[in-house]
Amino acid sequence: MTGPAGGPGRTVIIDNVYIAPVAGPEIESGYIRIEGDRIAALGAGRAPEPGGPGVQRIDGTGCLATPGLVNTHHHLYQWASQGLAQDATLFEWLVASYQVWAAMDAEVVKGAAAAGLGYLALSGCTLSSDHHYVFPSGRGDLFAAEIEAARELGIRFHPARGSMDRGHSQGGLPPDVVVEDRETILAATAEAIDAYHDPSFSSKLRIAVAPCSPFSVTAELMTGAAELARAKGVRLHTHLAESLDEDEHCVEAFGVRPVDYMEKLGWLGSDVWFAHTVHLSDGDIDKLAATGTGAAHCPSSNGRLGAGIARVSEMLRRGANVGIGVDGNASSELTTLAGEMRQALLFQRAAYGPTALTARQALEMATLGGARNLGRENELGSLEPGKLADLALWRVDGSFASAVTDPVCQLVFATRQPPLARLLVGGETVVEDDELRTVDQDASGRAGAEAHRRLMRLAREQGFSVAKEVHR
Ligand SMILES: [Zn+2]
């Protein structure tokens, strides 16, 4: 399997491959034909057209084809602040991290995003969202920096312009130094949408509006953000019901629990997805299901912070949409997106028994569930004719792995993900044989390490003591 694939007007045929389309039955040995950036056809057996000049063939022997994975919650800048406050609760970890994040600049964000997005692509991700909510003033264009990194890599990107306006002096958790005022936030968010949002079918860049959380944002910003997003036709995102501390905070400050608070603010709807949703009652789940509000399940991050685990199997049973997210690397460390399918599966089974979640449900959450969260279920998230050719080819015939006859089992249950033979985004190769092909992979890794060193140096210059913050 060599040479570039895809491109406008080109035809790519993947032959002799096991296909798990997510929508529709699996095909043990079949073909996928790609025309330009879309899937033109797929089926059992050999591709009907023999091909010809200008047609590129990819031998899929020994491979499993799945839709590209969709990451529905992340904070890319956190690549630069991994390993801090390792034994802390969410609130303790945030309080420690805010001081570091206050020092970031555009150069830190660019390097962190190059590493974080490259790492995602290497675990099968073709579309990632990001939630950037810390904008220290005078530090360059942080939002533009991450968009540039995604463009260079070539994966689809849905960055959310995040925000915090409720600092410590107003009863919020973050120090006042990392919050902005409401007018500045709404103006900057509108500007980001106008500058970047592409609503087209093939879009590689869409913007969402994402005030950070109930404990760092005022009710006025929440409602202002919802009005802005709906006026512009973009999606809404925030953290919700992540920890019991948040639950208590909402009851104390607003007199209601998190989902009821969102309902009061007009924040339930099919244009909204929440990160985490760990602490939900049956009634809360029913409200999400009835309104089409989505959830991004981030099991490693929830586990790392000891926050609890979302009732994903019950959410699916009650008809709520659930996607997967790796969450920022500062709370999930080096978590891969493919690995989060396994984490989701095992946490549900540990809590609720062996039938709580199947490997195929985990794969569906990581693909079509994610596409629904991001409003793109008509365009991607499953392998179907007419959809975008975003797909991963996993090599499942390795010497140890070949004893496993079910390739989906191998992908979801294994601790180590199968080698990624190809990652196509709109038919174009981004990864081949476990290597990034659109950018220099080693340089991306180095950029992430340099972003970490730079952020720590900038934080120390502002009086932050790194050594004290590793364990607390
Ligand atoms: Zn988060």
C-alpha cells in the first residue's frame, strides 16, 4: 500500500477488506469505491469496475475498515500541561492548572495542537472538536493557532470558542486573571464564527460556541451564548455534571442540579452537546433524550480525576445520543481515541455487568454517535454511499492478533490498538502504516514537547512552582 490517495476527481478503490460500516451489516470481504471526497459504493466481493488509469487501488487484505473516529471533547492546549496535580479532584486540579494556563500564548497553543491532533490522527481520528476556553490577554491569536495546526494536518476540525466570565470574586472557581468580560467574549465568538465557520457538506472547519461550565460562567453569558449560536446557526457545547462538587455548587448557587439549570437557561436541544454528564438521574437522561441533547463520554479523564463514570448504557437504552471524547491531555494524559472505546466498554461492564455495552456499540459511539454530537450524521460517521470518505483501515492480521477472528473485537477490546494501515479524510491519506503523511511526525511530537517547556517557563516567570503541583 504505497502512494498518495484521493484528491478531487480521483477514484480510489479499497479491495478485499473487512468492512464494519456501523450503519448496515458488516461485510467479511468487500470493496469500497471512493470518488473525489465521497464514498461512491461499497459491497461484498471485488469492486465491479476493473479500474483503469487514474484509479488508485489499495489492497485491504488483512484490514478492517471502519468510519474515521470522531472526537467530541478535547482541550488541545492541555498537551502542554500534562502530569500536573496527578492525585487531585476536578476542582483541585483546575485550581492548580488555571495558574499554568494563564501563562499560555499562541506559540504554546500551536505546538500543543500540532502534537495533540497528530496523536489523534494516529489513533484513527478523522474529525476532532476542541474546546478552548482560556484566553489570557495580549498573548496572540490562540484560536487561529490551533486552526492552523489542524489545516496543516488535514483532519476535520470543529473548534469551539470557549469562555469564562465568572471568576473567584463573583463566586466562580477560576481566578479573576483567567476570565474575560461578557461583551468581549460574545464579540470575539461572533468574530470567530464569521471568520472561520464553513457550513458546507464537505466542511473541514466548523465553529461552536462553548462557555466553559456552570461554575466558571454566569447565567447571562450562558443565555447570551445560546442566542448568538442560534442566530449564527452553529452548535453549543459546555461541560456538565462532571463531578459531585459541581452538583453541590449548582444546588447552592442556582437552587437546581446541572441539567435542570441548563433547561432553565434554554440550553437543552438538538444543537447542544455536553461533555461528561457523569452524574445524571433517570429524569435527567430522559430530558437529554427527549430534546436530542448529546453527550461526550470521556472515560479516561473521569477515571483519572476520580469523578465517577457516566451511565452510558442507561443513556443509550433511554435513547440519548452519546459520543466519545479523549478530553484534554492534562486530565487524560496520553489517552488515544481508539483506546477510549475500550475504556467505555470496560467501565460500563465493571459497573453494570457483561452485557452493559458491546464492542459494536462502543464503535458506534466513537463514530456515528460523535457525528450526531457535532451535527454531521448526514455527512460522516458511517460508511455509506454519498457520505464523506473519512475512514480508518486497521491491520488486523498481525502475528499475535491473527488468532482473534472478530476484527471489531480486536479493535475495541485490545489494550494496544491494531496498526493503522491508512487514515483517509475525504479520500486523502493523512496516515499510512502508522505514520503521519501530511506533516512531519517527529516534528509534531517535538512541537508538543517544546510547547510544554515553553508553558512551564512562562508559568514560572509568573511565579508558578511546578514541583509543588505534581501531587497535591
Ligand atoms: Zn473538558
